[in-house]
Amino acid sequence: MEMKKVSACISAFILLLLSFTSFGSSQPDSCSSKLTVSNLIPFNTSSLTCMSAWSSEGFILRYENAGPSLWNFVLSAPDKGAYIAIGFSGNGRMVGSSAMVGWKSSSGVGIVKQYYLGGYSSNQCPPDKGSLSLVQGSSLIVSQSSRLYLVFQFSTAQPQSSLVYAVGPSNNLPSSGGYLSTHRDMASGTLSSPAGGGGRGGGGDDDGDDDEHGQKGDGEGESSSGRKRGGDDDSDGEDAVARRSGGGLSLTKKHALLTILGWGILLPIGAATARFLKHHDPLWFYSHVLVQGVAFFVGVIGVLAGFKLEHNPGDGRDVDAHKTLGIFVLAFGGLQVMAVLMRPKKEAKARKYWNCYHHNVGRAAIVCAVANIFYGLWLAKEARDWSYGYGIFVGVWVVVCFVLREWRRKHVVECAVC
């Protein structure tokens, strides 16, 4: 009995120690803490200005005007098995900017490259290109305490004022050639004047070379503004970033949620109410019209969000097939609305043909919608959980429809339909 108590105490102590260690090692970076990786950085970090660049993704930016034509940068972000990036833009847009991108490879080696962001596809964003005049030997990425620190210097009298931040899809690193997959999310902001120091403020880019000194730091601390020269910039760091997506959800996720809810969930449910509840007349009809009406409304908003997303420079993707299928679904939905308005009476001879038209167009809309949702989630790359979740819904819906069909076949006398 005594041994059991001792064993229990030891186990509790070990668990407490492990949880404490875990807490200590995963502390987030902030502008109010010390930059303990400074000994791994090839320039002086004691007077860096610090700001919360992108709070929802944990991006912390430190920088300073270190000389007449020299700027130092340290970008810190959580290590999620993805690349982190900061771009310098003359107009606030991703396209046309030069970006510094870093990640830790699967072998643990840090990789840093400069990119020219000439478009939305991987081959339009070639590695080792760009206009940033990088200082040789200054570019590296440090991995420490579950965070990445992207470090670089470049020569310019005045950087461009607009910044673009991006984070890659989780657990999806760039290819061996350095080509990037489409970012999971992005944000934009401005570079304000450094607090103190040589202070030339203003923010962005002006350079032209490339560098690749991927190194992995091995320190132990967490992170934060070295001396930060503006630990209070944490507050205006929030204002420094104009998120492309309001309210915490990116436009991509809003598009996905709306189309899945409208076309992918409500549309099949509405079709099932009409097919299997006709013995509850007229309840089935009003339920069917209500559910399909809401599905059409929500789906149309999702499609509009998708079109806006396509023209958003931060979200542009090569999605012609996805867009085409979406247009088909929208067209089928519009045809169904028109069919309701032109619905003949039950006694009319045309009713039989109308039923065939209405049922088959509805089935085509559901098939196209489900296929396009899975295709869209595949394009998103980071949405594996979403695909599994929606796949479970589709599977449950198919099983329920099969069970109801068998029950109706045995218990309900059907009217003549197509």
C-alpha cells in the first residue's frame, strides 16, 4: 500500500514537471520579453524596434535603421511546419513585391531565400530572385522553443512602406527546388519609423540580390524584442496590420464555409425532404421550399465571395476548373428557382415532364456541388480535416437516404413521379 502511494506521488511529480517544462518551452514571443536568440544573429539586436505585426498568427517584427543605407530585420512566428514570409511592396499588394521566406526543412536545416512575387502560381514566384540588396552572410533562420526567427539585412536608403506577411500551409514545406505552395493566409501592414536610432522609418523594400544561408539555431530561450526600442509598439502593432479578412476568418474560409453550408449541406437535405417526406403533405413542400431557398441564398453569397477572392491579389489561385464547376452549380440553382415559379398544377399533362426536369437538374446540382467542394478543399491543401468532416456528412446523408428509401418502399404508397 505504501509503495503504491510512493509510486503515485512520483508519477504526479513527473507529470507536473513535464507540464511545467512544456509550458516553459512553448511560451509565445512578445515585445515585452527579451530576444534571447541574439547571440545567434550576425548583427547587434540591442536597439531593435518591435511590433506585433500579425497578432492572429503570432508574427512579431523587429527592425532598425542601422546605418545610412542599412536595415536589420528579425521576423518571429510560431513553427507550424510551414514557411513564414515578409514581402516589401510599393503598393501594398503581393504581386510585384520582393519577399524574404524562411522555413525549417524536414531534416532540421534552416532555409532562407529571397523571392520575386510575380504572380499567383509557384512558377511565377521564382526563388533567388528579387530586388532586395541583401548583405551577404546575414540571412538565416533560427529555430528555437517552437518558434522561427527569420533574420536578414539589406542595403537601402529608404525601404518601401508597405509590408506583406504570409504563412504557408501547415506541414507542407516548399519543394526541393524552393518553389512555394500557395500561402495558407496573408496580411498586409506598414513599416513605421523606428523608435530612436537612425530612424528613417517608412517601410519596405529597395534591393536586388538574393541569398540563401539557411541555418538552424540551437539556442534555448524563446523570443522577443531584444531591447526592443518600443516594447509599447505592441499596441500599435495591431493597427499596423490591415487583415485582408475581417473578423478573424479569412475570405478563403468564408467562401468555403458558405458554399459548404449552402450547396453542400442544405441543398442535399432539402432534396431529401422532398423525396422522402411526401406523405406529410403539405409540410414536405413548405420544408423543401424553405430549405432550398436558404441553400440558394447562402450558396450565392459563397459564390460571390469566391469571385471576390479570385480578384484579391493576396488570394489569387489557378482555379479555373473549380470556378467552372461553381458556375454550373449556380446555374442549376437558378434553373431550380425558375422551375418553382413555372410549376404546373398536378392535373396538368406537363407536370410529368416538369417533374423529370426538376428532379434531374436538382440531382445534377448536388453532384456538381459535392464534387466541387471536395475539389476546392483539395486546392486549399491545408483543409484535410475539413475534407474528412464533409466526407462524414456525405456518407451519413447517403446512408440515411438509403434507409428512408427502403422504408418508404415498404410503407408508403407513392404518387406517380419521374
